[in-house]
Amino acid sequence: MKLGISSYSLFNALEAGEMDLLEVIAWIAEHGGEHIEMAPLGFNLLENPDLVDAAVAKTREVGIDISSYTVEANLIQETEKGFQEQIETLKKQVDIAARLGVKLMRHDAGWRDPKEATPENFQKDLPKMAEGCRQVADYAKGFGVTTSVENHGYHVQHSDRVLRLIQEVGRSNYKTTIDVGNFLCVDEDPVEAVRKNIPFASMVHLKDFYYRPAERDPGEGWFQTSNGNHLRGAIVGHGDIDMWKVIEIVKRSGYDGYVSIEFEGMEDCRLGSRIGMENARRIWDAV
């Protein structure tokens, strides 16, 4: 297992201009991270290819890996032209992944408003999402890159929907990036969902949440699950997810790849990322 941090965890510092990508890389190394997951929020590698080379050079200088390249997409489009444009953009992102030297790339399959993320719409959208993901995976295979879907965005978030998409794509280099916290967004038990999906994981995100039931609205700073319950981002190990059990399941499964901290709480992003990584390592060693 190699423990590191997604650049997304430090997005607040990036957005505020307090850090740039190269400073994020150095910060992760200074705090014991073994890799950075590139999630281009606060920077854009498609529009700034020189930054790709600078990032690679910086990781080599400080001695950490670039684990994965994590990008947005939406293969649910109203027109065939829009669908093909999404695929072409994703292929360009695969080129960036190859330039970064990574073997893992996560991209979204499809997004819908939570009210529209129904089983019926999922079944309707599945063939087109699978077709797009299959085309991208086939292109990525030429670079030795495994692509994946993450359980987020409500529409492809429940563990069963993730597995159904993987099965429909039917490519050995198409898997899932498991975000252990995101299952709560669709009111699924993270422990059982991780147990179900870990055999198909190419990447693991550790994220924690505070949870409150629908009838106990905690006010500002929280968002709602698909069934109206309340979540707020927490430092890994501080929230209401049974992180000890989740990490034990990941470890006992034999998974030995990259693990990224994803922090989106209300604390300072550097504090939350550092403590979360320390907690994750301590729990991993203990279970």
C-alpha cells in the first residue's frame, strides 16, 4: 500500500492562491505522502501542458509518485455530437495521463440531478455510458492505462450500479476507484459497499463524513443524501464512518495499490489532509 493525497484535498489552498500545484507536491512529500493523485481543480493540464512536465519533474525531485489522473466527464448527452465530443476530450486526457507517466485514470461516466438518478434512468443511460467508457478504455489500453469509474455523482454511486457498469463495459482495464465515504451520499452502508466493490478496485479514496438523519437538520455546512439525510465532510478517522472496519476490509482483501486521502471538511485543508493521512496510516498498521 502506498498512502498519499489527492490534490483535490488541497483545493481550497489552490483556489485561494495560497499554493500552486508544485507547492502541493512538495507539501505532500514533506508530510510523509508517498504519492499525489492529480485531480485538476485549481489547475488545468489540458490547457497547460508545460505544467505536466513541471509536475513530473517536481515529483521526481521530492521522491513521490503520481498515482492517478482524475478527470470530469459526462457521457449522458442530448446529441450524438455531444457524446463524441466527450469521448474525444477523454482521449486527450488519456494522452495527459500517459505524459504524467501514470497507469491509472479515473473519469466520470454520467451525471444526473439526484431527483433524476432513478433506477429507470440508470437502465436507460447504461448502454451509452458503457459504450463511451469502453471506447476510452480501449484507447487507454494502448498506453498501458487502466481507466475507472468512481462511485459519486448520485447516478453511478451505489455499489450495485458501479458493478453493473463495470460488467457492461467488459474490459480488463476498466475498474472502479472506490471512495469509501461516497456510498453514504446514496445512503448505502460504506462497510458493506466497500466489501462488495473492493475486488474490482484499481484505486482507493479514504474520505470521512459526519452523518445526521433527515429529521435532525444540523444547518449550515451540510448537504443532503439522495434520501434527505445530512452529511458534512470530516477528517479521515474523525467522522461517523467505521474507518477501522473499512480499512481492515481493504487491507484483508489483498489490495496493495495506491490509497488517497480525500478531505473536504470545514477545517483548514492542510490540517485536515495531514491528520487524515496520519490517522489512515495508524489504522492501516493496526488492523
